[in-house]
Amino acid sequence: MPELPIISGQKVIKTLVKLGFVVVRQKGSHVFLQRESDTVTVPLHDPVKKGTLKSILKQANVSLDDFLRVLK
């Protein structure tokens, strides 16, 4: 299994948008994205902690392999 990357919240958002998510709104330093019935909150931290990124991917129903493929 590939290792989780150390990236910023902005990079996470850009990657999720490429995977079909749409930015719904922003409240403070958190951005809310949605795709069909999946809703994800991404903090605008730099960097996003690995545990937080893992939780975001789980909530988004996105595999790590798919995320890394689109990230590159």
C-alpha cells in the first residue's frame, strides 16, 4: 500500500475536484465539498496531517491509489 503524501489542504481540494467533487461552501478555514451523497470537509492547513487525510479519503469513498493517481 502506498504511503500517504504530505500535502496542503488546497492540494487536497484540487485533487478531490478532479475526482468529481464540487466546492459547496467555506466556513473559516474549512472547505465543504460534495459529490452525489458524499460530503467531505477539508481543513486549509499546510500540511494536512496524515490521519486527517486518511479520514477525508474514507469519507469521500476514494481509494488512496485513485487519489495518488489524480494527484500526480
